[in-house]
Amino acid sequence: MTYDEILTRFKDGNVTVPGKKVKFDFGDAGKIYLDGVAGAVSTEDAAADTTIKVKLEDFVAMAGGSLDPTAAFMQGKLRVDGDMGVAMQLQSVMAKLRG
């Protein structure tokens, strides 16, 4: 799965966390911004309630089910800046990516 495929799946599924702003920061690969307030998905680099910093390949592994998000966090492959409660709600986001 590529960055563009992830972005398309997020947009097509209108994947957001209601009332919250979440940014996935894939470093040089790009960013995906889920605006649960406006109900929009973009590549904007705006302020977010929670920012998830992860390498694109690790995110793809999590989306595919071969890397457990908790294990990725514990191994330092995934960093959460901001509201950890919002990060916990992202399991439904991952489920939509698999579907």
C-alpha cells in the first residue's frame, strides 16, 4: 500500500475521529490530516489534537495486520504527540483501511 492509496482510502471512507483533528506524519513520505470537526481528509500540515509519527512502511504493516500498533508504540516505531485518548480511538481507522 502506498501513501496515495492510504490517502484515497481515507478520503473515500471519509475516515475521521468525530470532533477531533488527527495528523499522521510519515516524515518525508507526507502527512495525512483527518479533520473530524470539518469532516474532511487532506494532506494539510495543520495543528492537531493528536499527531501520530510513524514511518510509512510501519504504518502499512499495522494496516495489514502484520505489526501490532501497541508493539510498534512500545518499540518506538510509533510516536504519539498530544491526546493519547484520541490515539486509542484510531483502531477503527485501521479497521477501515483493511476493509
